[in-house]
Amino acid sequence: MDSFLSAIGEDFDLPIYVYHLATLFNDEFHGHWQKMLCEVPCIALIEDLDAVFHGRENIAGEYLTFDCLLNCLDGVERSDDVFLVVTTNHAETLDAALTRPGRLDRILELTNPDLDGRFKLCKRILAEWPETWAETVVAGVNDTGAQFQDRCTQLALQKYWKTDAPAT
């Protein structure tokens, strides 16, 4: 997800603010959120929300309340210039008040890349070594996007240092 958002931020020249909710108290989160609102348009990333909230219950230490989270996302000082991205491994544990339109407008499931997706990624990262594409794409059949990107990157580095690296 980080690579995906980094690309979006770079393409649209938007700063990215990352929030680790398990470590924040209400006043800290509210303060950071207010500072971010001074920098709109921007991207706000809240990762692994299911590791902090199960429904409305904070299961990560009870630092941040669900009400504070909702008020920041959609309270009086709401800004439409924030592209909010929330990640979770268990969308079914998120409270309906959070997932309603206006707070989280779209829910997308990012599945493992299919054959075509792996081929496009492989072709981009291993552009100089087309002889590796077919085998790499097949070998990555069960990889997540991040795992497959790492597979291709590691192979590209091996190839580079074996054949193209300048002599020292």
C-alpha cells in the first residue's frame, strides 16, 4: 500500500500523512489532524485500523476513542480536500459508522496480482532482462503485490551486480 500511495502522492504532488492510531491519545491525534488540515490537499493514511478498533472498541490500549476518530474524519472542521485511505485486513470488523459514504466512500479489496498484473510489474522492473519475465511471473503466482515487487527487485539487483555493475 505504501508504494501505491507514494506513487499517487508523487503523481499529484500531494503530501502524505501517516497515522499510527495504536500509539496516539485523543489530543495527539486531534492535534496532528488539525495540522494536516492546514496542508490540504493531501493524503491521510491510517493503516491496519482493525488492529486498533474492533467495532467501536479500541483493542490496542484504549488511548484513542472511536468518537475522536469519527469527529476528526467527519466533524465540524471536516475538509473535502483530504484523500483518506484506511487499510485493514478484516473489513468486517469495522463499525458501520466508519464505513458509511461520506467517511469512507469506497471500499476496495486489493487482491494478489493476476498473471497480467504480475507480467506488467515484472516487465517494468526487469525491463533490461526480458529472458527472466516468464519464469518470474510463474514463480510469483501466490505472491501479494508487495511480495512480487520485492521478488522482481531482488532479481534485478542480482542481475545488475552480476552483469552491469561498474568495476571497483
